[in-house]
Amino acid sequence: MTGHDGVAHLGDIDTALRREADILSERFPDAPRAEVDALVHEVYAELLRDAEVETHVLSLTRPRVIEQLRERGYDLHEPEAG
């Protein structure tokens, strides 16, 4: 969520990162939650550090974390159609 200045504020980013970790933990049930949490925060921070524009950094985080979890040998479980 963004403020009137269009910038995502710290509390909002923490909530968004926690939500990303929730989603990724559901999709990688064999990966320890602590590992998923750490990767989400590390990848987000890395992308943010290198970003010229911050708007899409959060949306780029999930695919990078998925890639890293797969590289670590965890299997992706797609959500069931409901």
C-alpha cells in the first residue's frame, strides 16, 4: 500500500513481504519457513538496492525466490484450481 506521496511505507512493505512469504511457503511446503522468509527479504533488498525505479521491485521478488528455491532442490506445488 502506498501513501499520498506514492511511496510504499515500511509497515506496508513488511506486510507485503510477509504475504509473499506466505504464498511461497504454500507453494514450497518442503522448504523451511525461515528459509523462505530469509530469501524473500534478501531478494527484495538486493533488487531494491539495484533498482533505478522501485515500483516493480516487489513483483519481481517472487519469481526470483521461486528460482532460488528450485535451485536449492525444492519442488514447486502449484495451487489447486478451486
